[in-house]
Amino acid sequence: MKMTSSPITLDAYVRASRRSDADSLAVVVDHLAEAGKTIAQQLAQAALIGQLGTTGTTNVQGESVKKLDLWANEVVMAALEETGLVSVLVSEEMDEPRRVAPAGYAVCFDPVDGSSNLDVNGIVGTIFSIRPGPDPLQRGTNQVAAGYGPSTVIVLTLGEGVDAFTLDDGGRFVRSHSCLRMPARGRTFSVNDGHTAKWEPGIRRYIDWLREIDSASGRPYGARYVGSLVADFHRTLLEGGVYLYPAEMGRASGKLRLQYEAAPMAFLAEQAGGRASTGRERIMNIRPTTPHQRVPLLIGSAEDVSLAESYIAGRAA
Ligand code: AHG
Ligand code: MN
Ligand code: MN
């Protein structure tokens, strides 16, 4: 990880990109950043203003909806519509894609990722994926930008590496990390260990292998799991290692959603020299057939992800 001394703002960074649509993209990213700031402010005082807890409803995916999920969805949606540059929005909190205009970007987003952490003051964040519109169902390889913002940091890729921007005293996002690179191999794994009995044998064998003692290969790995993809991925991006939400018994596609969780994180991982896979295929290559489709996700350091794939394929014992 290289800390940079050049004080470039998020807006200036996007405008300086090699993309021909850099100025339009800068407007969209800037609006997402402003939405992120608004959400962070609301989160900071949520307990004081009755914004914690659930709405009592479930979303299209059968998950309990928190008050802040819905509120943040409105904030991100309004921010994106205001740009006049977006044709269609896909959100975790909306059953169907929302058509906004005939032309413009397709933006897929998870307004609050990790919402099970909301009521315990844990880390949550917004994930976004920007593609050329107006088709909302496109492969991850079509992404023009992707990023996430846990609290006061925005991590972004425009396909030219990964940079991170930190909110300064003046309310500007200023680059704090440039050209982030994931180590080829890490020392931690991140998975919901309580689900072990639901995994396929290859995943179980791989995690067992990580737990064995062998100093030559840096084992055992440490275990880290927040239960918030933005937080678990952020650590994996900075320090290396592997994050897994694999296929499970009764849930062959795992839990995470392709369009606004797996694909944007895959774009970031690859741009930082890492890998992202279902265990059998590259996440970025999957063409979605439905807006909320789920995929198993193995993401992180290239060597760690490759080894996990070998176990799934039965090549490593
Ligand atoms: P969301 O809060 O947007 O529904 O996403 C939750 C996701 C993700 O953030 C996290 O990695 C995973 O669910 C945790 O799931 P488990 O509680 O099953 O481990
Ligand atoms: Mn999520
Ligand atoms: Mn969410």
C-alpha cells in the first residue's frame, strides 16, 4: 500500500481519467459521494433520531428491510436521478430496475451493505457499479466504474487501477491511497464459519487446510469476519487473503448478488491484482439473467483464490 502525497480530489481524479466520458462519469461519481456523505451523517445519529430497527417488511429477496435500507435507497436514487446522466437503476431495495431516461449509464447499487450491522454500530457501506446503459443486465466486464464507501472512505476503480479517497475536514474526498495492490497471498480468511456444515466438500477441505499448522506456508491463517462485505472486502483489499461466501446446501448460488455486490468487488479486486471467482468461473464474465441473481463468491489475493478453486475442482487434497 502506497500513501500518496498528491492532494487530488475525487472529482479531479475522475476528470483526469483517460476515458472519453470522464466529465460525465465525474458527475455521477460526485453525486454518489455526496449521497455517501449524507448516509454517513444519518448513520452517526441514527440511534438518536429513531432510524435504527426494521420496517417490518421484507424485500424481493425475502430479507428483512431496515429503516435505513429504504431511506438510503431514496438518497442514492435521488442523487443519481439528479445527474440527468442515468438511464436505469438497479438496487437491492427495488424489485424491478427503475427506468429513468432513454439513454445514460446503468447504475447498480446496494445502498446499505452489511445492514445486519446497523443496530450494533458496525461498519456498513454503499456499493456501486456503473455500466453503459440502458441495458441493466450486463457482464461485469462492461463496468466503467465500481466502488464502495464504508463511512468516510471511497474506494474506486475506473479500470485504471484502484484508488481510495478520504473525507477531509472541508468535506472533500481527497486521495489517500493510490494504485492499491493486493498482496499475491494473504494471511487471513473471511467466511461465515457457522455455515460449515452447509458447504460442499471442496470448500470444507480448503478451509480445513487453512487451519492446519505449517509455518513454511504461513498457516494457520487468521480468521476475520465482520459480516459486512464492504468491511471484509476492504480489509482483504488492503492486506490480502481471501473472502468467501460459497454455495451452500439449499442455496446453490450462495447469498451475494452479482450486480451490486459480487461484480463491483470483482472489478476492484482484479484492478488491484487480485481475483474473483464463483469457484468455477470468473465473476466478471457472468452475464446476469435477472437483476437480483446471486452467485457464490471467492475473492481476494490471486494465489489464495486460485487454491480455493483447486480444492473445489478436487485437484488439491
Ligand atoms: P445486505 O446487508 O446488503 O443485505 O448484505 C449482506 C451481505 C454482506 O454484506 C455480507 O457479507 C453477508 O451478507 C453476510 O451474510 P451472513 O450474515 O449470512 O454471514
Ligand atoms: Mn449487501
Ligand atoms: Mn443492502
